[in-house]
Amino acid sequence: MSNLKEIRSRIKSVNNTGKITRAMEMVSAAKMRKSTESVLKIRAYAHAAWSVLTNLARAFENYEHGLLEVREVKSVLIVAITSNRGLCGSFNAQIMKKVREEVENPERLKVNRIGTKKINSPVADKDLKIDFITVGRKGEGLVGKLGKNIIAAFPELTYLPGIDEVRPLSSIVMEEYLNKKYDKVVIAYTDYVSVIKQEPKIRQILPVSKIDLEKQIAEMDNIAKEFGLKEQEMEYKVEPSPKKVLEHIFPRLIEMQLYHAILESNASKESSRMMAMKNATDAARDMSEELTFAYNQIRQMKITQEIAEISAGSAAVE
């Protein structure tokens, strides 16, 4: 009977676990709906903003503004967006795998561009300085394993932040670049494709590169078509002066890039967590069914054995 008691205990434990994961799945589903609604609403604006930024970068390609200044890459700042908690499938593992690959093989990180021309840094891989800004607590631990320095952490930006909450992050990024502490700034985030598909990506933010922006816009073209947007090259008449316009509009557009990346990562995180909890719930249900089947088999064997013993005893008495 000890086996039956043990199996009964396991069935109860698995069923309780299934109830917990089911509840977590429902919570994640609600958060996912809000997150996906937010990112879908912002995509049209982000596409338009990136188009403006691309055209400005093209128009002022030879203008020596701080955020357009291209230098040989000797130091890189990576903004890594992760979650605060686990139980979200491979969400954190995928983005940090992408970051690890870039850090261990930094050939792409060492490249800067002026128009279509590439500037390759002569700095050796081991001498390239790479620091991090983390969004989400999981990133702090993962960056620590890489042995890299974290200059700032924003653990509270992982769920539906407002643009005002992102402004301190964008201010640090731009100030560090303008002060020439870093020659390149990239962002590592997870792009939301669908509920079952999310893609980790690393994008250059600074210096403003029209090639990288055009790649981002090309990936969003299908989304843009849904909103009736068309990519077009424009000529700008700048008043009162290019310097004053760039000083005001570039920071806002950089903020939008960071804000959009955080919303994309947030939608990806909640989708990944919902699918992870759904898979856990399904696994608990399957395990419960298997244990119940084993329990019934053992119980039937014991009943059959007892009937056989009673029958044998009765026959011996007769």
C-alpha cells in the first residue's frame, strides 16, 4: 500500500502545481494582451520617427553634430534589456546568448559607418572596452558572468513604462556618447514577432547610422503597410539653423528608439512567460494522467490479488 500512498501524494502535488501554473498563465495572458496592444500602437509612430531620423542622418551626413560624429571604436556601451524575474522560458537566455556572442567576437561592434563607408577599429578584441546599462534585474547577474562593468541599472522599466520613465536612460546614453566616453552605443532587445516567436536583436543607436536605421525600417515595412505608411526620401528645409534643430529633434528620436525596444522586449517577455506556463500546465496534466493510470493499475492488481487469495482460501476449506 506504500506505493499507492506515494502515488496519491505525487498526484496531489502535480495537480497543485498545475493549478499554480494555470493561474500564472492566465495572469501572463492578461499582461501579454496589454503589452502587445502597447507595442502595436507605438510601431506606427516608431516607423515614422525612424524614417525622419534616417532622412535627417542622410541630409546631415557631413554635419559634425555630436550624435552624428563617427569615431574609431575603442569603447562600446551595450544597453541590455532582460526581465526582473524568471519563469519566462528562454527569453533571458536567448538575448544574453546573443550578447555573449557579440562580446566574445566583437568584430561587428568595432565597426562604425559614415554613409556606406566602414571605419574598422584597429583595437585588439581583448583591449576593446565594453560596458553595460541593464534594464531588468536578470541582466545584472548575466552581465556579471561576462566580467563586464555595469554603469547604470534600470530594474523598474520592464513593464509598460511611459516615455518620461525612459528619459533618464536615454539621457545617460547620449551624455556618455557626447562626452566621448564611448565611441558606439548598441541596444540588445527582443523583437516581438508573434505569441510563439520572438527574435533577439542587437541594434546600433549611436552614432546615428542611416544604414542601421534603414535595416530597422525594412524589417518594419510589413507593419508600416498595415498602417498605410510609405517610406519616402524627403528633403528638409531647416529653420532657424541645423544645429538648433538637431539639438532638439535627435534626443527625442533616440528616446523613441529606446522606448520602442523596451516595449518590444516587454511584449516578448510576457508572451514567452505565457507559453512557458501553458507548457508547464500541459506537462502537469499529462503527468497527472500518467500517475493516475499507474495508480489504477496497481490498485487493480492488488484487488485482483486479494480476490485470488480469497478464492484460493475458500477452495482449500471446501
